[in-house]
Amino acid sequence: MIISVLVTGSPVSQQCAQSALSFCTAALASGHTLYRVFFYEDGVHTGSALTVVPQDERNLNSAWSDFIQQHQLDAVICVASALKRGILNNSEATRYQKPAANLAAGFEISGLGQWVDACLNSDRVVSFGA
């Protein structure tokens, strides 16, 4: 089965980023294909390379980045949500004359058209968020 996942909640204030990661891990282990993971609204914070968490907590940003790279997944951060929340790749940082980019490895920034494409090309769509 081809699955796409939508994550809309912040990795630091809601359980949904952890639940989505657990779901994606289980889906791949069960032989399913992940077409795309799309991070929207506060879920875009998952793609920040600058998040620092206490030593006794799991760094979901790092866990997601590692997972995406390990499985070569298509992980998209919504551009409109990202810009409003200060998540930038190199081209957006240059475009808006910001001093640095902070998009974590493995993620890409793109528009809602990527989510529409994911919905059209997936057997199932699963959403995690408020």
C-alpha cells in the first residue's frame, strides 16, 4: 500500500510528531511504501536544524531527519507555514535577505501542490495533529 502522511503539530508541544514517526517506522517495517511525508502548520518546526532539547528528552527533529535520510523519503515542509515560523532553506534565506538557513538535512521546502500530488498518488492518507 502507498501511504502519505500529514504532520500538523509541533514536535515540542504535541505528541503527533512522535506518533507519526512511529507510524511511518511501522508502515515501512510492514512492507508499505511512504510516498511523501508533508509537514504543515506547526508541524514545520520538525524540520528545524536549530532545535535543542534537554538531554533526557528525545530529539524528534534529529530522529525525523535521520529517518528521512536513512529511508530516502520525500519529506516536504510547507513553504507558507515555514516562512511564517522562521524555517528557511538556503534559497529562501537569500530571497528574504536573512542571515542563515535552518532547514534540517533530508527535508525540502515546497508548496501545497506537493500535498495534493501526495493525496492523488497514495492509497491512504494519514494525518497527525490537532
